[in-house]
Amino acid sequence: MVREQTVPVVDDELREATISVLRERGWDGLTLERVAEAAGRARSTLWRQGLTRELLVGALAGELASDFRAAMYPVLTSAGNGRERLERGLQALCELLDRHLPLLLATDEAFHQQPGAGQPHDYLYPFVQFLREGAEDGSLAPGDDLSVAADVVFNTVAWPYVHLRGRHEWPAKRARSLVVGLVLNGIAGKE
């Protein structure tokens, strides 16, 4: 008789405990023992369930990556020029940031974690695509290096948005409108 292997479950309580440890100790200080303590469980219990630090990180990063793909797919398949699609992509990014706000307030490295073994994720791809389209149709002027421009656009929206939502407690609509508008329109304006 062959025993089926069960995949260890990272429940909501363990997710919250993992995020709590990340907030206090960072990625280097994230251990199974500390997560167990924060969750009010014994480390040996988590270990017997097959949970590891890597599984906890993979669960958080995997949920973020999966949610990102689901959020960007409708934008990537939508009509419109590059600027319109970039704006929708940035709006979708802000909505995603709200869904993962506790994690993103705990660490600014969540987008740099692998979602699982052999599953790297390219969070910049949709934005490179929108910028490329905008350059081609004349609705955007991203410069020569689309990867650098996408990196700047992503990070210029993501981290101020997270800060304004989580630390200043701005309403989502206001933060999204102001941050996305500033990035799309630039601060200097046209001469």
C-alpha cells in the first residue's frame, strides 16, 4: 500500500505569525521556532506537520505571485493604448497591494522571494509590455530601457502606496488616485 503524501497547510494563523516575525526580525530572523512561538504552537508540532521555513516563505510568496497573475491577466488581455493599459495595470497593482498590505508593511522584500521551488516570478513583465506598447503608439515616452522604466514605475507606485495606506491610513481610492496620477503624469509637466 502506497501512502499519499499530504502537503503541509499554512493556515491563516501561521501566515499572520510568519508576517509578525518578518516585521520584527526580517527575512534573516525568520525561523520555524519563532513562527511557532508567535502562533502559540510548539515548533515540534509544526515540524511533524512537515512545515519548514521554506514552506512558510513559499506560501506567502506563492499567494502574492498567484494573486499578481490573476490581477494582471485581465489588464494584459484588455484593449486600449499603452498608457490606458499601464494605468489599469497600476490600479490593479494598488488593489493587490491592499490585499497583501500586512505582508508588505512587514517587509519590502516580498516581491523578491521565489513563490516556490523552480517558480521565479517576473513582476515587471506586464509593465514592460504596457510601456513598450505606449512607446509604439506614442501614448508614453518611457525612454530606451524598458526594463529600467518598468522597475521605476512599479516601485514608484508600490512603496509610496503601501506607506500611505499602512502608515498614514489614507483611504485606498485617494492614495491610488494620487500615486498613480503622479507616476502617469510626472511631476515636471510639459514645458
